[in-house]
Amino acid sequence: MEPFILFCIGITAILFLSVVIRKMAEETFSPKIFIVIVFPGIVLHEIFHAIASLFVGAKIHEIQLF
């Protein structure tokens, strides 16, 4: 298969699994526990956005988590 097709299949599979895992976690845990589990990932995600912005020379005015 061509690399682009494999890339598209991989991205589709990752997105599908992400949705399935999130739904399972939301059904398994209470909303408060779910937030506690997900919050560190949100913080790391935003920190990496800030780091990438600094690498390209963009100015960061604020980081908003919610």
C-alpha cells in the first residue's frame, strides 16, 4: 500500500479508538473521577502547545485550561 493510504488508515484508527476509549471511561467512572483522570493530560497538552509556540517565536498571552 502507498504510505499516504497507510497514514490515513492509521489516523482513522487512532481517532476511532480515542472516541471508543473516552466513551468507555465516561461510562465507567463518575464525572468527578473522570475529570481527575483526564486533567493531567489536558495540562500537559497545553504545556506542549506553549513550548511549540516558543520554538516558533510566538508570544503567549495566557494559557486557558477550561
